[in-house]
Amino acid sequence: MNKDDFEEGEYIVYVNGEKCELGRIKTLREDGAFVAYHEGETGAKTPYDTMHKLINEYTIKCTSLGGEYFKEKENE
């Protein structure tokens, strides 16, 4: 997968060995995305080959991932 396979604001599943985390993409770069995995506004650089699309993301109605960052973006 690469930058063209994802969108900013999209929810993803990050797979790191046996562990998985839900995240939300803040920004896309050529070599990976900055993804929010917690309530803070800081994004962690994540390689595309560890990111998996969440096909039922439409079921997520409310989350605190990314703190105020996504609330502000959604109100623009």
C-alpha cells in the first residue's frame, strides 16, 4: 500500500507483530503517514505496509483519537 491508498481522516488498523491498534490518519507523506493512536494531537509516523484499511469505519460514530485536531478539521 502507498499514499494513494489512504485519505486524511481515515481510520486504520496498525499491525505491529501480535498487536493491533486503531488509529486515525492526520497527514499523508510519501514514506508513511502521521497517525493519531491516542487522545493527544500528536501523530506517530507509521509505514504504509503496517497500515490496514478498516472496511466498516462507517460504524465509528464518535472517538477521541487525535484530540481537538479532528474536531477543528470537521468544523471547517
